Amino acid sequence: MKSNLFMLIIASLIATAAMAQSNNVHKTDSVFQLVKKYFNAKQPDSIYALAGEKFHAALTPETFRYVCANQLFPIGAIKNSSLLSFVNNQLATYKLEFETTTLQLQITLDDKDKIELFLFQPYKKQASEKLQTVATSNLLKTETDRKVDSAVQSYIKKSNTVGLSIGILKEGKVSIYNYGETKQGNNHLPDANTLFEIGSISKTFTATLLAYYVNDGKLKLTDPLAKFLPDSVISNKALTDITIEMLSNHTSGLPRLPDNLLNHSLDPLDPYRDYKKRDLFDYLKTAKLESKPGQKYAYSNLAVGLLGTILEQISGKTYEQMVEEIICKPLNLNNTAQHLSPEQSNNFVTVYNDQGKETPAWNFATLAPCGALRSTVNNLLAYATAQMNVSNTKLSKAMQLTQQVTFTDKDLELGLGWHIIKIAGRPYFFHNGGTYGCSSYLVFNPQTKLAVVVLSNSGESVDATGADIVKKLQ
């Protein structure tokens, strides 16, 4: 039982922490970019102003100025920098290249997004890189080719990564780059039609279905959740103030996962497979919220899974049928599905955990709307293109509704399903995904018409790689 509980906790973290990690990566990286700017301008007071109470308590402004003037600034300007790791959703380690030396800088932020840890160290070369050159379709002929390659190398060289497929839409031109293998040792590059688990990017498909039915008059965003629940569940007064919108923008107060998922998980490596609708409703009868509905963002696979169950009820169709009929057929997304045909299965990657060990792909039952879809770079680029190009179709109108801001808190903005983030100062609609064996990343900007898709058959997050590509191309 302890082993199963441990695996469940890990499953929960992998499935949901990717989004929180990405938000925290962007916050930390924004602070780091300011540090780099002020460091090169030799402005210690500006760096000190970025720090929080604990940092200030440990170091006075005068001491910090002395350290900068006598130990740090004499090293010279930071010529190049790159994010090496982001541990425990908090500790960022950056590689800093100076004219004559290389160091690394560790940074953490406090709960007010101020610097708490600020530690320069000798550079430690990242352990366990591949010994051989990784195969790629990237010909390195154009500036874009070279920019993408420079962003990718630190990821694909890691010994725990296997394959990578990247799609870029910029200025109306599509570029596809592939690295590594679809399976360790098969010497077969992925391509634009190779299928990966896309994990929580599925939530944006679910949000699009919601918006479609809202526009169709089947339900309202302001409808109370209780309207769609059986009488045995309605009796739980904790659910009274939750609306349909809150399920999609992660403000319902519901936890990440139902606490009875463990009881119905027969395979700890495939944690969602055996969780049925009756199990979900049994949980909801006594569910307790973690915050008051509508007031706080807290990422929830449970909430979006529940939303999908409600959409199934009002449509009379399964989640997969809704995705196929409302989104995939109109957009010709022929390789986006929950369950793969035999032909599609032949193009599905072998998946590996973040330790580089082969692991089963995930299967979903009731909670499918939170992360069950598989797709390709070609299909996700077409999906992002449709999100950016406004038309008079019912699907386009639904997509535009998902992009309307529904919740803000400090620097956090959410639509329906989409997170609205800033990368190097520019806004993007964003979602990522993480299963045990795949990582995914999708961003687009409707104004600049830039879209980036990154898919990996490793549990190692591709968030930093995706963000670096965007920075280099925008």
C-alpha cells in the first residue's frame, strides 16, 4: 500500500505540476533576466531591490554593494546564460558564461516573487550526457535552424531523453525539426506525423468543447455545478458555489485529484485507467474544497475531468466523440485521438520516464478530458493555426471564447483552459502536458502569428526548451 501511495503521489505531481512548474519557471526567468541586465550594468542596488525580506535580513545593502564591487563585477559581463535545471518547482540553476570563466547561479523566489536565494557557484557540468551525437533532421542551413538547434541541444543531449519533435509557424511558414529516436536504439527519427501523449494540452480541447456548447445554448459558464450533478451529490453543500467556468479556469477550489483515486488504481504506472464515473460521484458526495470557489487559482485535473463528464451528459456523446466531431473533423486533425487505430499505433512513440526508463503510456476512463489525447506536431500546429485565425464558423467562435480572460491574479491570467503568459515581454496563449512518459508544450500569439509546438517521448519537461525557442524566434 505504501508503494502504491507513493506512485499515486508521483502520478499526481507529474500530471499536474508541469503547469505550475511552467508558471514558476517563467516567473523566475523574468527575475533572472532583470538580474542579468542589472549585473552587466553594474547596478547592485537594482539587483538588491529584486530581493525579498529573508535576503534583506541576511545581507544589508552596503554588504551587497561590497560583494558586487569586489567579487562579482570584476568577473566581467555575462556573455551568455542558460537555464540548467529547475528543481522542486523552485530552485533554478543558470549557467553563466563570462569572458574568462563560467559560473552557475542558483535562484529561488519567495511567495511574493522576490529573490530568496542568490548564490554564485563554480560551474558544474551537467552529469550524464549522451556520448554520441544525436541524429536530427535539422540541416542547420538557416538562421531559424540554428536558433532552434541551440535551444534544443541542452535537452536532447541528456541521457534520460530519447526523441523530440518540434513544429514552428512563423510568418506563415511551417518548419519541422526532429531529434533522436521514437524508441531507444531503433535509429528512427520522429517526424511531423509521429504520435505522442500530449497530456494536459487535452484540457484546451475540453475548454473548446465547453465554449462550443455554451455558444450553442446547451449550458452557461455561470451555471452552478450542482445543476448537473445527481441528487446524491448535490447534498454536499461544499459544491454549491462552484460554476462551470471555475472547472475550466482552475478556480473551483477542488483539489488536484480525488482522494479515492488510489483505491481504484490497479496499476500504479497507469493511475487514471480504472477510475470510473461512479467513483468520481462517490468522491464528490463528501469532497472538501481547498479554497473558496472563484477566488484562487489551483490547477486541478479533477475539475477538468468533471467538466468533461458534464459535457458528456449534455451532449449524449463520449469525450472522444465530441473531440472528433467538433474539433478534429473540421480541422482535418486525422492523428488526434484518445484511442489509436492500429495504423496510428504504429506511429506512436515508445515512452520513457524522467529517469530514461521505458514506461507504459497512460489510459484514461472518466478523467479523460484532463489529459487523454495523443497527437502530432502537424496536428497541433493546425490546431494552433485555427486558434489564431478568426472566422465565422461555430468552432472558431468557440476558440475565441476560450481566449477571453476569465480570471486574473497578480501576473496570472487565464482564459478557458488557456494560460496567458509572457515570454520575453510578449503575451502567449499557453498549455503544456506531462505524463509519466511524454512532455508537451504549445504556445501561440494571434497578433504575431507565431506558434511553437514541442513534443518529447520523455517525462523530462520541455518547458524551458519551448520557452527558449520562442525567445530566440520572436
